[in-house]
Amino acid sequence: MFTSWYLSHNAPGVEKLFLFTLVLVVVYWAASLAYYDGRKKAAIKRSAVGFAIADIATEFAFYLGYMEYFPGYDSLGEPAKMFPGVILPVVFFLCAWFFMRILNDMFR
């Protein structure tokens, strides 16, 4: 979330990236807590682990996709493309949610 926040304030073209990531976080937690089994203490811990995995992977993907827009590189004046910022987080959050559902079914 830090990378999307930083990029949304400092790279032209990705102003809505942080809001998009925040919406994905809310959807992830809503989907995790929608089922009765997902509201148990152990399931919430597994959801938090899945969220941490998704967040770390998303931060890494944002960094790799947009690292030329960080200080020390020379593309700061060019507008960034939003495509990797839209596709990669969705894939990571869906995979984390799927992983969390599998874990909940295994330990039920």
C-alpha cells in the first residue's frame, strides 16, 4: 500500500492507484468475512496471512512495474501507464483470497 500511495502522489498518470488498491483491500476483507466460517478467530488469522502475502506481492509488483518513477531514475516527468497497476493487484488479491479459502476449507 505504501508504494501505491507514494506513486499516486508523485507519478503523473497513476493518481487513482492508491484508491484502487484501497478498494481491493476492502473487497478482500469483505469477501473474507462474508461467510460464517471466515469470522472465526483462526480464519481471521489465515485471512491476515493471505492479506500479508497479497500486500507484499503487490508492493513488489508495483515497485517492479513503476521503479523508474522513484527518485534516482529519470522518468519522473513522463506519465505512467495504469495497466500494470490495475491488473497485477487484482490477480494477487484474487490469488490470496483463493489461498485463504483453501486454507479455511482444509482446517474446517
